[in-house]
Amino acid sequence: MNQINWRSVFVFILLAFSFLSCRNNEYSKLKSSTRRISSEMRYLEKNTSEVAVALGMTVPTEKIDTTVNKFAPLKQKTFIQEYNFLYDAINGNNTVDYLQSLEFDSLKMSYKREGFGQKILREDVEVYTWYPYWMGDVWKSYDFNLISTISFFTYKIDPQSGSYLNPAQIKQWRETDLLDTAAKYNTKTLLNIALEGEENQVEFLQNESLWNVTIDSLAVLLKERNADGVEIEFSGMGEQSGRDFMNFVNFIRNNLDYRFISKKMFISVVIPTIPESFPSDLLELDELVDLFIVKGLDYHEVDGTTPVIAPLRNANPDGYSLDRTLREYLAMGLNPEKSILALPLYGAQWGGAWEGNEGYYSSEFEKKITLSEVKRVYESADSSYIMNSVLDEIMMTNYFFLEFPDGSSIDCWYDDSNTLSKKMDLALFRKFKGIGLWALGYDAGMDEIWQVVGEKFAGDEVFVKDPIAEIDGYPIQVALFLHKYEKLFVVTFSIMTIVLFFTLAYAFSDWRFRESILAHQLYRIIFLAVCLFIFLLIFAFFDLLEGNNWMLILIFILGAAATYFIQKYGGLIKSNKP
């Protein structure tokens, strides 16, 4: 026994000298930083409701400082300064310090900072785009700071089963890095669900049992990729399906809300080019969806009055155009603040034949042509072969017209940054929330279009709802790591606690171990400290320490009682000596 005691004393002295020998400059700095950090952490954890008020995330009761820069009240500024100190203490000086640049906007009741040279979408606008599955990795070249929402095209509904018809594209949804990249930029990701054909829509919408198959499948796909919602597109819907479609959207809304309790799922609905062809009530639908997408394209398919995909106006008084579409939708009660205008990043190519007797070319539609194809085919870099486009100022669309010796012709109607800018202005004039661009990759090599998007919808100021989460320092990373693997840590802690309990129980069955623990004051203190630590962990795990100071008193009483009974009756358990 004496040998065991002397060994323990020797180890203790060795450890003590080791710690004492570390009192150099680095240790002094570390100790000072640790003390300051501990103070800050206690302050941070004091009361989360106070933090929310201090950051301006709730309605403040203090008056806003009316200085030139409109900074936050004193309490808010003090909090940010203190956390900024903590951030620097942990991460050092080699970090980008965003907190220093935060200002408080008293009108929007939010913090803001500069965009550090990048254009950032304004908080109240929507720039929506689509990613067709056939476009490969073209999305990697885009600036996600200028995209608020991306819809993955598409989940094709099987009208007979309710499941999907395109497993290859669903596999791509499950594997693409697009969704992960978009999430890093806070760009929403949606899954487009589409059903074409009036007969198919009637068959599906009138069989509500199929809806359960659809929502079960969608819920799995959305959860797998942590997506933000769905886009619903039922093209060419007949009048008889109006009420059934409304019920289907309501079904999707209720089920997404039920299945994703911790996350508000986003629902957008595509409505057709011709307002009178949409059979559902917009006012009733407005209560269910987050965004209406007015399909401002494919006008060449409507009534034969225009060769243009998206004419701003129509020379024919009875013809449809973007302007007429928006006016009619607004008259029907469409909410412009929840609506965007979808515009094409492609044009139309027509082939003609000379009608000698009539004196004109008779043209027929040939194909749709992306803007990148227009640039490559018609805007040749060869100076010896130059074609000049013409701007139709009524339809606000460019066109190339080519005649050939055999009496044939080709005319290509397309948009560029200038004409798209005018059509974006129409949406803004009608108080729409923003625009949509179909589709990613169709404008490859035409950065000027996104420059226009930046001019119309972006700024160099970023509004920050939660300044603390804005920085990606060590405390935030650790918190995210613990949150991500919360269940793993709980299971590990539970197993370790059980193992420790049975290990101690087995060890105490040996009288020599009991005597070595209880016979010496130092060992008793260590033993009690371990017990107290275990009690604290258990209480903390069950949230018994938050805001309840009497629990601390209870723990103290339990510790004191344990000490008393161990010291008073500890000697009795020596009776099992051989």
C-alpha cells in the first residue's frame, strides 16, 4: 500500500512540475486568452432571448441611434464588439473580420455590410432560373450571388402511378453537386414536378390516391438533398381540371408543412402565357403558394400573330405580348409582389420560301435556338462574313434575315442584353418581384446579360439578419459540427456513462481499491469531483441547468450529503477484507 501511495505522490509531483514549467510567455498569453474567452462564452450563453434583442432580430424597445451611419443602439454595438473580440481571440489575426464593417439600417431593422466588390441580389427581389438535366456541368460557370432560386428540371409525373417516369434524371438530382453549391450561396433549390397533356392531367388529378405516391416520393427526394421546395408545372391544363388542380396544390402544401416541421418549404406555380387559359382561381391559389411564375415565352405558338418567342408588344392589336399578359393577369387579381416574369434565353428560327405571285416569303417555324447558338452561328468572328441584325422596336426583339439564290430564306428572332433589359423593366414597372431566365447554359459566353441582371436587381450592400452567424470562425464551426452529429454524441456519451458506472461498481467490489480511494483525503476529493462532474453532465443533458438556479443549490446539497455519508460510513465497507 505504501508503495502505491509513493508512486501516486511521485506522479502528482511530476505533473505539478510539468505544469509549473510551462509558465512562459506563450502560456501566459494562452491563460489570459482562455480567461477572456471563458468570460465571453458565459456572456453569450447567459440568455438567448437577450441575444436576439441585442442583435436587432426582434422588435427593439430602445431608440435607434440617429447618427449619420445609423448604428445600432449601445447594447447592440457592445455585444458585437465583445463577440468580435472573442472571435479574434480564438482565430487570431489572420481572419477576415466582417463584424467591424457592420452597420445598422434603422428602416429595415437589420445589419448591413458592403459586398466586398461583388454584386449581391437585393433582399426583396427574385432572380429565378432553371437547370435542365441535359445541360451537364454548365452551372459551374455562373455567379450564384445573382441567383436567388434554381429549379431542377424535372420530375415527370406518371399519371397512372403517381411516381416518376424519368429515373435517369432523378438519379442525377440525387448526385449533382449543383444543390450543394447553391446552398453555400443561400440560393434556394426546387424540384420541378411536371405533367403535360390534358388527358394525363385529368387522369392524375381525379385520382387522389395517386397523390400520396407523389408526395411520398417527393418528400424522400427533398430530404435527401435538403432542398427548399417544389415547382409545380401543369402545361395545357383544361378548364375541367381547375378545381382538382387547386385541391392538388393544397394537398402538396399541407403535406410539405406536416413533413417538414422545422423548415418552411417553398412552392412555386407556373401559370401560362395566356391568362384566360388558366382554369384555377388566382386569389385562392395565392394563399397556398409562395411564388407565381408567369410564362412569358413561346408566344409564337399562341395565335400566329408573331414570330417572336417573347414580344414586348404586338403590332397586331388582337395579338398577345408580354405587356398584354401582365395587364390581364393583374386584372384577374394576380399578386405582383409574389410574381415573376419568366423570359427566354433562346430565340426562334424560321425557314421561308419565296411566293412569287404574292411577292413575299411564306415562313414556317423550324426550331428554337439558344442565344449561345445565335452568337456562334450568326455573329461570326470572321470579318469577311458579317451579318447585321435588325431591332424590331415594337416587339423589342432582334432578328437576322437571310435570302438565298434558290428562293429560300431564314430569319432568326432573338433577344440580347438590351432587349431583355427592356422586358425586365416591364416586370419592374408592373411591381413584380423579379424575373426568371430559361435556362441556365442557354446564354453561355454572354456575360453582358448577367451584367444587366446585376444592374436591375443587385447592389453592393448585403443585409445580415444574424451577424454572429455571418462569420465562419472556430466557434461557429464547432457548433455546427456538434449539431450535425448530435445523435452520435448522445449515443457515445450514454455508452461511456454505462461503461464507467459498471467499471466503478466492479472496482469498488475490491476492498483494496475502496481503501485506496477512501483512506486518503486527496483521493476522496478526486473521487467526489468526478462524481460531481458526472452529475453536472446528467443535469446539463436534460436541460436542468438553464435558468433554474435552485438546481445548482440542489446539486450542492447532493454533493455535500454524499461527502458526509462517505466519510461517516466509508470505514464500514472494509469489513470484506480477507
